[in-house]
Amino acid sequence: MADIAGILKQINGNKELMAQIAKADPAQAKELFKKANIDVEESDIKKVQAAVADGKLDLNDIKDLAGGLFKK
């Protein structure tokens, strides 16, 4: 499992990339991440897409995802 919070921090400043990822299917999203030099497993793509879907990623979203990672 990738560091979802870290991935979100990397893409947070790029609103266009976030919008493209939110609308893309998992295969397309993986290619977008690859072009941005971010390695993301397909299993993590849906989590990232859910976090950026509303276009209003904030610190609470990152904390929630990070908290979910530590519960496992």
C-alpha cells in the first residue's frame, strides 16, 4: 500500500491534474500518475480519486486517509 497522504500532498498543488485524476478510469489515472512521476498502485488509485473527487482536498481529508492507514 502506498502512502496515500503523501500522494495527495504531491498532487494537491496541481488542480488540473487533480481534476483529470478524479474523472479518469483507473488505467488512465495510473498513466496520469506515471507522467507526473508518482508511483501509485491500482488498488490505491480509487482512494486517491475519492479524495480528489470534489476538488476540495483539505488537511482533514489527508488526516482521515492517514488515520485509515494506521488502523490496519
